[in-house]
Amino acid sequence: MVASKDMPTLPKNFGKVFWNNQFRVKIELPTRTTFPTLDGKVAIITGTNSGLGFETARQLLTLGLSHLVVAVRSLEKGKTAAAQLSRINPKAKIYVWALDMESYDSVQGFVSQCDAELTRIDYVVLNAGISPLAFRKSNSTGHESAIQVNHLSTALLTILLLPILKAKSSRGNPARITVVNSVMAHLCKFPNRDQRPLLSSFDDTAITPWDAVERYGVSKLLSQLFLVRLTELVSADQVVINMVDPGLTKGTGLARDAKGVLRVASNIFHGIAARPVDRGAATYVDALLRHGQESHGCFLMNTDISPLATFYYTADGKTAQEQIWAETMKELSVAQAEQIVASMK
């Protein structure tokens, strides 16, 4: 099977891609006849208290998942979600653990808890993400919040989990990490690509003017380029890492900050074009359960392995990928990220 990075690029006319994704493709819901039972399996899902994270948890529990870790910023909201999820599969153990993706300390603490309290981990869905409408810096790091959550902290969490997943997965069946990405990475302009240093240029609106739609897309592009490079250094025999685009989906909470006319317009557009949340979440479940080692380092769209953002295939894309890798690993050196990746060889 052809990997994402070896595929032809997406068509230049993105309108056709969008129309196909949102109006022609039908995402099938997972059932026990299409997927094996998850009895005895352990899953971690970030951002589980609502939207796609909650629905993904619900679908996995319907398939018989035995143990679920609900990773959320608000423990109160997480406990409310866990109470609702427990009714889906009363036999399942559901833990609610704190995870603030704007804090490196919180990410490290969460991973330590996974290592200390879980004897087995089969599946991880990194769903937590944000799409802020206004420029804001994360208090603990000083980085712009979308870049912090969607790229930097996601990269850190992925890397820190690697040796733990390698040790706690069943022999011959490597654990899987599905990272939520977006086809919006294909659409961003990335005007500051030549800035050096690159990542810090997102923290200054004088260098990189704020555009909410652009920032969401570029945060996903950074993550995509980084993860593809990471999977070149980590064998699929140890941990399988793939990325998934759920498509435009209703009820995700990404547009929660919209107000007034913008909120009305967003609701109308989503009402016409967006997928129901169960169909969006089904793409997560498909990426996690149906796709194996052949999907390592791949981008999944409409449940199929699909091309990466077109920027990846360009000369500028290769240059930016190396810069993003180097600066991200330097940023994460406080958590010995480079040493952890090296240990996975």
C-alpha cells in the first residue's frame, strides 16, 4: 500500500475535495460485526468531555473496550462525561485524569500517571485541540496558544508516550497513536516560513499577523510535518502513529468562541455542510482499529490513506520540515525528547 508521503498531491481545486468529503462520502459507523471486540483493551483519549472525543469514547465502549482513560483539562467536566459513558459499558473501568495541553508540566505529569497506573495500553487518540478566534499566549510557555496545543504539546505528549506504549502493548501487536489533524493544513499560506527562528515568529503579531483560520491550518501543518519526520525514526513494529482528518463536523466545540453574526453564520454553514459528530468520530475509530502498520506516518481522510498537505512535497516544505523538527526538539529538550526518540531505534 502506498504511504501518504509517496502519493500524488491533492487536486489544486480544493472545492471538489470539499464537496466530495462533505456531501458524497458516507462514513460508516463501527459495529461489532465490522470490528473485533475490544474486550481487555485499554485506550486513552484526550479532550474526552465533549464533541468528537466523547463520541469516540462512546463508540469504543460500544465495541467492548474494557478500560478508558478520560484525559481532560477540567476534572469536573471529565467526571460528568465519565458518568454518561459508564452507562454505555457498565463493566468498563473509566478513569478521569487531568491534562492541560498548555502546560508542559501537566503533560509530563499525565504521562507519569499513565506509566505508574496502567499495566497495559493499546490505543491512544490525541484529540485535544483548539481553534482560537483571537491571538493569545499560553501562560506557562509564552507561545501562541494554537501552536502550543496543536503542535508543541501534542509533539511532547506523543514522544513521551512512545517508550511507555512500547513497554505496555501486547507482544506482536504494537500500540497505536492516532493524532487528530486536518485537511486545513493543505490550505494555509504559511507566510512566515522563512523566518528564523521559525516557531517563535508565531508569538509576535508584528512578524506574523493574526489570522484565525490561517493559524489553525498552519498549526496542523506544523504537526503533520513533525509527525511524518518522527515516524521515520520510530519503527511501526514498536508503535504505530497515524493522523486523521474527521472532516468538517458538527458539535466539535472548535467554534465555541464565535459570537454574534459570526456564530450564526458558523451554525448555518455547519448545519448545511458538516458531518454529524458520530460520523466524524467514526473516522477516528477507523484510523485506530482498521489501519495497522501500513498507516504509520500517514494522513487518513474519509477512512483512506491520503496525501499529505501539498506544501510537504515542495522544496520549501522539505526545508521547513527540517527547521520545524530542529526547533521543536530544542523546545522539548527540557523533557529529554531527543533522547527518548533515540531510544526507540
